[in-house]
Amino acid sequence: MAQTYVVNIRDGLIDADPDNEEAYRDNAERYINEMEATDAEIRELLTEIPPSSTIITGHDSFGYFSNAYGLRFLSPVGLSTEAEPSAANMAELIDVIHDQNVQALFHENMTSPAIINQLAEETGLEVAGTLYADALAAEGEASTYLGMMRHNASTLHAALADPDHDAHDHDHDHDHSH
């Protein structure tokens, strides 16, 4: 979807400033290549997360990420960052955490950390970092769009990757099997 934004922005700039069309085309192409490389990097990282993992964040804002990378996100509140989760929502989520062997909870940059801290307290799970959605960080890696995507993937990977799954190690498995 972000690639569609880039193409639309490129075309809008060319319409407004046709004299610099070549520069806009070159920049858009370069950025789309960067996006594709970042996407490949993220896919590689996330293959090491067991597909059965459930990721719990403070706010339901990872639908596109979830669809793109096949991860399951749950949240105590829906799409509104204002809504307070009901006691029933919280109780349901605590059941899910126990039933599905959820490994980690994550803060989300636009939502109060209180809800996730409460879940952490009630379940004994740790909070494994902050995921960014809807706004960038003021500085650091998550201060650009691609940096934010990489930050989210590496934060998820650090908390959830299967230590026995090393994507680069498959060839060596055969050497030791005899």
C-alpha cells in the first residue's frame, strides 16, 4: 500500500512540476526499491516466528501488517485509542493468553501503556517493547517509515523468534544427521 502512495505522490509532483519529472521518477524508483528490500528483510526475520504466535498490543492498529506478514494480533480495545477496554474484554484476553501460550505483550506508541501493564501484572508476562503505528518516533530508527517497519519486525523477532529455527542453518542439518 505504501508503494501505491509513492506512485501517487510521484504523479502528483510531476503534474505540479513537469520540468523535474525525471528527478521525481528516479527518486520514486529508488524508494520503491528500498521498500522492496525492507519487505524482503522483514519477511526473512518473521519466518523465524512460529505461525501459531499471538501478538497482543494495546490498540488494534496492526491489521495491514498482520495481513501482509501472516501474524495474528489481538488487542483489549478496537481501533479507537480512546476506548477503555471493558472488564469482560480484559478477562477474555487473559484467557486467550493462558490458552494460546502467548509469549509477550507489546506497548503501542499511540496508546496508554496502562492496559498492557495491567495485563502483564495479571499474567506474569513481560512487556517486550514498543511497536509503532499511526505515528513515527521523534528520533532513532522508528523516525522514518521504513525504519519503523524494521523496528517493529526486529522487536517482534527479538521477543518471539523460535531459538531452534535458524533460517541459515538448514544446509548444515544434513551434515550432522548421520
